[in-house]
Amino acid sequence: MNHRRAARAVSCVLLMSAALAASILRGPASAGAGSFAASSPTVSFASPAQCVEPGALCTLQVMVDGAVDSLSCMDISIVFDPTLVECMNVLEGNLFKHAGYPTFFSWEKVLPDTVNAIDCLLGYQSYFRPPGELARFVFKAKTPGICPISFAAVRLWDIDRVELSTLAGEHADIIVCGTTGEDAAIPRAGALRNFPNPCNPSTVLTLWLPDANGRAAESEVLLDIFSVSGEKVRTLFAGTLASGANEIVWDGKDDRGAVVATGVYIGVAKTERGVFRRKMVVVR
């Protein structure tokens, strides 16, 4: 009999928690169904650039830029290749942890390849100011390869619980290497990555240039840094590079020599063998 009462009590707690989360995310009735705030924050990944051996853990951060003055709730789903990695845990991001309000935080594996995380500040007009970290997804590497991690859904709410017109950033890659520690997943088709990401103040961009018709050859390369609004911030490199891995350092400054502000930036490498992009996060 005591076991039945305990089970009913647990069920009630779970139902109340789910109802609380749904109530918070719905927002006030005055906001109206489907209403959106004008601002459009961008949510992006900050992934590890080094390869991860099978069996090791790595953390994938989810970051938001400073396009809005306030945030209070999030609802984020990501998808990945479950043959390469497994999601072991989701941790509350620093923006929620350090907001000074109690929170409702939960996560679940919706499908083998999909994980959902919800976090909300509790209290009337509770909020925090972006930019910063929303959540951390902890993965365990399984087999060598390049595992793309993408957003399946991204939703954010402001101080008034009005849903924002949120933008989802590009996918991130988790590189699972061989047990020898050597990178067994260097992309043959070319790629642009950087480490560390987020960075402060500098980061190293690695441009993998593919061979030309199976043979090593040089290519003209133009590497620019843009803001998320499309404004060119810096021409980082203009010249010739060989096929293979090429490292270029960005010191976190623009073309005038001024230090760029905290936010999300996009590296674009235009080459004779394709255009490669990388989303980067600068945190001051």
C-alpha cells in the first residue's frame, strides 16, 4: 500500500512539473498565440576543435548572442549521428545558473538521435542579459568519424514571456579520432574550423584545403571575418595556400585594429575548391 502511495506521489510531482514548464513557456495570455518579439537573437554551437578518442567525453556549448536585452526561457532540441556519439548529459548554462533566480531545468532523449533541453527562470519578470552560454551537451565518443550536430528546434522567450524570432546557427562537428590519438577524420572535402571556440582574445583557424583531382596543389584563398549581420569585420588572409591543413591566427581585432565585441562571428574562406564557413564565438 505504501509503495502505491509513493508511486502516486511521484506521478503527481512529475505532472505538476510538466504543467509548470508548459505554463511558463506559454507566457501571459495578453501576448497572444504565435506572437513574436521584433528582435532576433542567434543561437549557435561552440564545439571542441580537437579530436576525441572513442570512450572519451566532450562538451558542446550552446551560445546566444547579444541581439536582445533580456531572456527568460529556452527550449532547444539537437540532432546527431548516434552511431558516432552518444549524449550522456545536459547541463544548465551559466546564464541560467548565475541569473540569481530559481530555475526549472529538464532534458530528455526524445529519440536515439534527438535530445531536448528546457530551462526557465521562475518568478515575475525574471530575466538575464545575454550574450553567453545557454546549455552544455555532454557527449561520449563511440566510433571514428565526423559527427555533425544540428539544431532541430530553437525557441527563446524574453522577460515578458514573449517568444522571440530566434535564428539557429550552423551545425557543429565532433571529430572522433582513432585510439592512437591521431585524427582519423580529417575531412577530404575541405573544412574550416577554429580552436578555442569560444575564444578570448584570439583563436586559431584551420583551413583544410582538398587536393585538386587527387593531387596536392596550391589554391588562391580569401579568408574574411563577418558579423552575424553580414558586415565584414576583417580580411584575415589573402594569398596562396597549399592543400592540406593551414593554420591562421585571428587576434580578435577588426581591420582597424580595434578589439571586436562579444558576439558571434563567421569566418568565410573562398578558395578555388569551394567556399568554407565557420561560426565562432568571442567572449570578453
